[in-house]
Amino acid sequence: MTDTRLVLTTCGSLEEARSIAQALVERQMAACVNIVPQIESVYRWQGKVEMAAEWLLLIKTTAAAFNRLHDTLSELHSYDVPECIEIAIEDGSPAYLRWIGESVR
């Protein structure tokens, strides 16, 4: 197991996805954020089944930065309840994982 984490969130627009991604990298809470374009989400919200186009963010970070990252997502995100799922990275390219650790403060 490593200290490296993958955090998932979705955004309602490309502009918001880019803004959040840039803020996380600039603030050194993420080494890299991939924006997966226009996925379709089906979900239950306030008792109704909804469908929406969203942009998925794949955020590479560390366990130590997760709480700050979570707080920043809550601050910047337009959703009332933004997705923020942390996945532990068990293993990976040592050089890439080291780069993530060096890029996040």
C-alpha cells in the first residue's frame, strides 16, 4: 500500500471541471487532474431519478492532502453535495507515485 490516492468527483460543466482542476494543482493538493469529458450520470436526488451530463475528475493526490482537498472541493463546487470519493492506490510505477508525492504538499 502507498500514501497515494485517487479521488473522484464530477462537475456539471467543463468550465467548472477546469477551474477546480486548476485550483487543486495550483494549491499543490493534486499532482494531476484528468478531466474525462461528458459522461452521463443517472442518480437519485431529492426523491427523484435524474439524468445529467457531467465531467469526471480523476485527481491524483496523497492521503495527507485528502482532508484539505475535500474542504476545497466543498468550497469551490457548485453542487450542494459534491462527490468526493477517495480510493487508495495499492501499487504503481514507483517513479510516478514518487512524482505525485513530490508534487503535493
